[in-house]
Amino acid sequence: MEQAQKKILIVDDEESIRILYKQELEEEGYAVILAANAYEALEIVDKESLDIMVLDIKMPGMDGIEAMQKIVGKKNNIPIIINSAYPHFKDSFMTWVAEEYVVKSSNLQELKDKIKQLLNKTPE
Amino acid sequence: MAGGRGERLYPLTKENAKPAVTFGGIYKIIDFTLSNCLNSGIRRIYLLTQYSNATLDKHMHLAWNIFNRELDEFIDNIPPQKVNVDWWYRGTADSIYQNINILEHERPQHVLILSGDHIYKMDYRKMLDFHQAKQADLTVACVQINKEKAHQMGVFEVDDAFRIIGFQEKPARPKTVPWDRSKSLVSMGVYVFKTERLVREIIDDAKRESEHDFGRNIIPRMIKKRSVFVYNFKDEKKGGVEYWRDVGSLDSYHEANMELLKENPVFDLYDATWPIRTYQEQAPPAKVVFSGDEEGLSRGVTINSLISNGCLIIGGKINRSILSPFVQIHSHCRIENSILLRGATVGHHARIRKAIIGEGVTIPPHYTIGYNLEEDRKKFTVSESGIVVVPQGFIVD
């Protein structure tokens, strides 16, 4: 039987990034949903059944760290990858709530690898 | 940790958070843990509170407003804020998970986690030294008890180097310690964590189906894959005798209070080298009057008892009892094995034994409590071992 298509939510305030990620990840065979800010992301988390989420930190209004804590409060079983241009948030305890932390790069290979790893990870 | 509901202490916790329940006449339960902190030089404290917080908050302001923020000393009260989640604290681990931002802000190397509802004297610095010497991820303070008594508790199995290798919850056959086959180790609810390990564990726990409890969830999981040690508690003052009491039930609360009344109590309130701090309001000295006739009860007599300031004993005999401030006992009363909380009044010729009389309660003249438990049960809470509790605000008629 064909495996169900995995659903990824991309949360990023930059439109060009959203377009790029959608294109690249759809080519990998994923269903991609986009949110332009944390508020949209929280609404999508309520409505959709997601397999994984890629989350920017610096966004206007609510940032990714605050959003992530609210998301875990709603649904604690969606793996989260933080995808920020800034590496220094990695030291903050608040970002440890995410399963992975990938610094933004023009090459999406690391992000794709982490997505694949987390989706294949069997729960303990 | 001062956020327990205190259900087993009900009705004493009807109007008070458990840590704010009076103990030993003038103290609140939390004073013992906080005095340990003060005597151990720990002066950066977050108090995680939840239920019936108002009386605890008031006590904290009155008794513990002594730390100097300018010297980076503080006790901050942190109730659930519901900023990122829709619930109160769901367990001990969740209460810290919900405040990760505080740990991020403070960035300590180690975190000492304490329960605010136990009676004991402990120098936490010694535990911290042990934790650092062992380079432990987690150190759990334990007290040794006779193995026959351990079946109701969480028991740790340790090797010769104090490393925890197993955990049993309420075991039929409790494991004993390698150095004494008659003793088992039970947790005191006192933990030291490496901060980074603590953060990883509480996040991992928040993402699981869990009761979010250190004792039941976090520690059993950590034993399997982390470096977890037992710190074998030694009472600061008593050498080989370890005094540690969980006063979470009416019976254990009453018993621990009564233990203070022994001629040489193991837990000594009068030890000037380990002072227990509290707040005491302005009150005149206790007064005992009426010489009366030697045989009769019109003579005011107190034996083996703690009588707080402001008490007025106008005749009557008081034996093995604890009177909080402003209690009044009128003539020909007989009070035995009882705890009378602030402002309780006992009318003449009343008889009370094995009872806890709540704050401000008035017992009418000629009334008896504790002599006929069947009758008492119709009106009051009676504990398993037969302690009668008349709660604060109850009109006795």
C-alpha cells in the first residue's frame, strides 16, 4: 500500500522562503502548508493534522519561540525544526523545545535530511 | 514546590495552602524548608505556588521578606501564569517546564528542587558538594527507613557507590541498602539537577503522556540512562538519627506535632545553631492563672505542652498539647494530645482529646470532643487513627 503523504507546515515571514521551501519540499513528495506568521501557524495547528513543522524564530508580532511553546501546549506530538538565520538562539533553553535546529542556508539539504530523520523516527 | 492541593490534610487546607498550615504552634509548614535554605546560605528562591495562595502569600510577606534584591537575594512567588498553556501546573515537573524562561534568565549551573511540606533540618550545601563530586546529572536526597515501613513509598535500589540502579513504587518486597539489610531508601522530595539536564528532561516529559511528576516519571526514566545518585540524608543535629517527616496527612501532621512535646525531641525547636524562622505578631506573654484547689481542674496546669504568646489559661489542665497564639482555655477544662490553632477558645468544663481545633473556633462550655468518635463523626472530620478535626469557621453548638 502506498504510504500516506506526510504533511509539513512551514512558518516563515519571508514570502520568498515560503515559495522556495514549498517548491523544494513538494518535489520530495511532501504536502506543504504555509503560514506567514505565528498566529496563522497556531490556527493551522488547531485545524490540521500535521506530521512535522519548520519554524522561523524572528517574525513580526509573536516570535517562533513563543509560538512553539503554545504549539506544544496544544499538541505535544508534532516534531518541530527551528529554522533561523541566527545560530545564537541555539543556546537558549527555550529553543530546546524543538527537536532540531537548522541554521538557514541556500542549500536545503540539511533541512531535508532532518525532516526525513524526524519523520522516520519511531516514538520511544 | 508549594503547589500541592493538600487533600489528605483537609479540612486544614480548606482556607490555607498546605505549606501555610500552622505547625508547632507558631510556624507554618514551609518555614522549615525555607529555614533550611537560609541556614544553608541559599538565598535565591522561586516558590512555585498554586492552590489557596492568599494565606501563603501573606505569610511570605510577613515572615520571609528579608532577602536583599540588591545583593541578588530573593524569594519570588510564581503561580501558574497560563501564558503559553491553558492549564495550571499539572505536576511538579510541569511547574518547572512552564517556567523555563526563568531558568534561561538565571542560568544557574545546578538547581535545587525542594518540597515545601516536610519537617526536617538539612544543610543543602553538603548535598550540593556530593552532587558535584559525583558529577551527577541528578542527586536525590533519601532517608533510610526500616524496610517494613517502605511498602507504601517509592524505594530506591543503590550500589555501593550510592548510584541509583532501580526504583520501586510501593513495592511488596522493598529493596534494602547494600550496607544494611534492614533499611530501605525513600525519597525526601529533595533533588539537585544539572540545569541543562533538568531542562532536557522536563521538555522531553512535556512531550509525553505523563503525570509530569519528578518522583513518578522523570526520575524512573533518568535512572536507566543518566548518572543519578542518592544523597544519604544525615540529620544536621542528631548524628545517626535522621528526622524527616512528611506531614501530608492529618495523622502524620498530628503525630509530628506531638513529637515536638517530648522531653528530648529529635526535632528540637530550641536549637540556636539551626534557627527556624517565622513571623510572630505582637502579643502579650502567655498567662496561666488560678491556683484553685490542688485536686480539681479549676487550677491552671500545663504539662508537656507548647503555649504560644497571647494565650490565656484560666484554670483547666493541659497535657501534651500545642496552643497557637491567642488561644483561651477556661476553667475546669481538660485538654489532651490536641492542637489548638490561633484564637481558638474553649469554654469552661469542656474536655478535648486527640483533636485539632481550627483557627478562631469556639468550643462551648461542657462540650466534649474525642471521647465518643461515633458522635464526633456526625459533625466533624475524624482521621484514620481517630484524630477529630474541627475546621476553621465551624460553629460548634
